[in-house]
Amino acid sequence: MPLVSAIVPAAGLSSRMGGENKLLRRWGTSTVVGAVVRNLLGCLTDVLVVTGHQADEVRTAVHPAPTLFNPRYGEGLGTSIAAGVAARPGADGYLIALGDMPGLSVDVVRSMLSRFDEAGSNAIVAPIYLSDPARAGHPVLFGSAYRQELMQLTGDRG
């Protein structure tokens, strides 16, 4: 089985939430970002959370997953993805899982890992919406062939 590193961008300012950090909102017995990480740890051994805004609080919320502080977090999501990918040079693939998706299903991630295992390092694997099969969703798994492009991301787009 290939080594897939999950990169969880969790550095944003939550500006659309009016100042409250949506990642730190309660979700069941955890937080939004804590639920994402818990689900990922249910099927992956390498999960890295990229922090920025309220880094200490996010680090506490995602324990025991390791964190990486992105000093460029104010420039946008792309810099957090780039920083996370750069920190995992030996991975065969990078599962970019947004920190604000607490309903992320372990079954979806496992299905994506299975597809990636069949397809290899040139693959890009994403779930699709049953109601709109032409529309890809999140998370997205990129093979290592895309590592350089991922490390060059900037701005507020992934």
C-alpha cells in the first residue's frame, strides 16, 4: 500500500464567520477540525495539520496529530497546502482534506485510498456527488507526480 500523507489546511482566519474560528466550533464531543483529524486517523497513519491563525488552539484541538505552522497563512489556502506537501517529501500521495469538513466519511477516504492504490503516482482521485456526477468534491488525493505543482500553490485557491 502506498504511503499517503493527509494534509489538513487549518490556518485560515475564518473571516466569513465574523471573527469566530469555525474550525474550533464544537462538533459532537470534539471540534470541527478535531472531527476531521479523528476521521483521517481512522484510516491513515500520516496526518499533518497546517496551522496559522490561532495555532495553539488548533494544535490542542487536533492532538495527537502533528502540526506545522505556516507563517504565510495570511496569503491564503495555497500556501498551507504547499507547506504541508513540502514537509512530506517521501509520500506517494497527498490527500488534501479541508479542516472544515467534520462530516468527512472514513468510508469515502478508504475508497479513495483503494482507487489510488490501483492508479498510482500519476493519479488524482476525488469523490463525486451522487446527485451531480460531473461535480468533484473533497477531499482530493494527488499522486506524488504533482508534488512540485502543489508546492508552488499560492493565494486563496487550492
